[in-house]
Amino acid sequence: MKMLQQMFMKLALSNQSILLKLPVDHFKTLLTLILLMFSLNAQGSTLEQAKQLHDRISGVPANEMILTEMVALLDNGRPVEAAYKAMESHHFYSTTLKVFATPWTNKDQDIFFELNDYSATIIGMVRDDIDFRQILQANTTYVGKDEFNLPAYNKNNNNHYLALEAEFINLADGLIAKNQSDLNGLPASATAGVLTTRASAKAFFYLGTNRAMLRFTLMNHLCTDLEPLKDITLSPDRIRQDVSRSPGGDSRLFLNNCIGCHSGMDPLAQAFAYYDYDFDPINDPNGDSGAISYNPQGTLDSTTGSRVQAKYHNNATTFPYGFVTPDDQWQNYWREGANQRLGWDPSIIGKGVGAKSLGEELANSQAFAQCQVKKVFKTVCLRDAESNEDLVQINNTTEYFKQNSYQLKRVFAEVGAYCMGD
């Protein structure tokens, strides 16, 4: 249609004198045909936009009835509502959101990783329009509904979620929120949304020193890694004993490199001092039957003599004068210096106790809000921001996201409307 229109316009422009000599009735007929051609082309364009909007949001083509409704909404200047219509497809939850959330649940950031309590909780919170900041704070885990007769949630395996996938259960209405503390045995005060799910513990509390939990939380939810956050001007007073102050015999490496990450990372990772992932390293080296563990009030670790997990004292002889972790009190040194740019909330004091309060600190940053919009943009637009116009859209959507209860479905709708003409 567009090609025919262009050919007709070229013909008309090259024969203006002939057209002007046509009888009035013939000229009117010709004008009507031209207007009809433009009308048909506009309708075709709207239909293509509706198809693309549905495909990108739900991951599958729409049926004729949904397309008709979406075209009507687009023709009436209501693209956001058209996007919400596309989100009525259960594929938005079972496909788009699953692929969206799954990379956050494993160190390899594999989109084909199995459904688990981390990804299911993200899907459920988006579906229910929960304030998305709660993913790092809430005493909530989403599980399959009892009516499906699935294996019960088990803190020692992922069988419940594997069965959800194997039975092709519709995640749009097959998930229900439960108190996380009732499922994994943590005190309610020690729950921190997806950070304290089994999947997260298996991936990021597995062995190591629990710094991985902080690093991957920054990557997944603030869209930054540690390298861009390096700041050698901050105090090193909370850097643990396992970090050499003279690696390779050269103290300059510590002063110009190591200190840049550890000065900010270690006082934040202290929030996870009472957590670990327990498994049998001999009979279950991959930790497939392991579970998150937490040292509650009154528990004394045999290595540390406190509630702090033994891993926080790993390699203590590397630099014996380094910081010895006594508890789970964290502090955000990045509120000073270059990393103020992450946009920390001034109404929060920047220090606290345990994972839940750290989740609140991170989730209320400008970086958290903008990160969610950037990830949705890439999911729906199939690209990163490339122009000033894209950046303006991301900034505007970020502010709208914050002002409207951090509802992520609205972000999908706003971004989908923006990219449907790509």
C-alpha cells in the first residue's frame, strides 16, 4: 500500500497540469480515492503497530479479537491501554516475565535456567502490581496454588517449581503469595524478598564470603557492577582480614585498586553476616539439596564465637589487623564521594542491621528505579537506549514509575507504547 501511494504521488506531481484540467466530478472522484488510500494505509499501520506491541509484550501473536480491540485503542490515542490489553495474555507471565527475571537467579545469568522461588516471586509481584521495591525487602515468596497438587515447597530442593513448569501451569493465575518465613524457617525480620529465597542463597551464598550476594544484587537491580563503583578515596576501616594490603608484595596495588571496591563493598556485605547456604560438600557438591541457613538470636558459631558465619573469618591471617566482623550492622560508605550519583534516598540514614534494611536502602535509590526501566526497555524494544529521545523516555518513565507506586506493569505499558513503531 505504501509503495502504491508513493507511485501515485509521483505520477500526480509530474502531471499537475493534466489533473487541473479534469472535470470537477472526475477530480472529486480522484480526490476521494486519494483520501481512501491514505486512510487504508493509516489503518494498516495501526494494525502493524498492534501486532508488534502484542508480540513484544506477550511473546506470541495475538488472536483476531484482541488485535481488533488493540487497534481500536490505538486509533483512539490510548496506546498504554492497548499495551495492558496485550498483558492480559498469560504468555506475558509465563514467557516474557520468566525470561526477564530468570537471569537474575544464577551466576551465569542464563535465561534458560529453571523456574524457582526467586523468578516466581518476581512474576507474582509484577502480576499483583506490588510495589516493586518490595522484591528486596518483603517477607514474601510466590508458590503454585494448592489446587494443582504439586510437591509442597521444600527448602531443600526445587521440585515444587520444576513441577510447575513440567505441568505447564499458567503462571498468570497459578501463583499465590505466601509468607517466606513460613516456608524457609527464617525469622520474619530476617527475610528480604528475593535475596533470601532458596535460589538466591544457592547461587550467591554458596561457599565464598557472601560478597557475591551484594555484587549480583547490584548487577541485577541497580544495573552496575563493582568496577564502575571503585572509589579509592573512602576509608578502608571495614575491609576484612582476607584482603591483602600488599598483594604480590606491592602495597600500591591495594591502595590504587583493591581498596576501591572493598571499602564500599565490605561494610554493605556485612548485612549478610548471619546467612549461609548449607549443603553436604562431599555427597552433594553442587548443593542441589542444600538450604539457606541463618544464625538467629542466641546462636554462637564455633569458629567466630558469635552469630557471624564462619565464612566471614576466612583467611583471617592474610591481614590479621583487618576488620573482624562482629555482627550484621552495615553502613553505606557510597553515600559519600563519587557514588552519590546512584541517588540514595535522603530520608534513609544509610546504615542498618541485616538484609531487610539493606534491601530498603538499595531499593529506594534512583539507580534501582532507573535500572528496572532500562531492563524493561531492552526487553520490549529489543535494544538498549540509542538516542537522546530514548534517554528522555527512560528518564520520564523512571519518574512515573516512582510516582505511581513502583508498578512494573505500567513500565511495560509505557515502554511498549513508545517502541511499537520501531
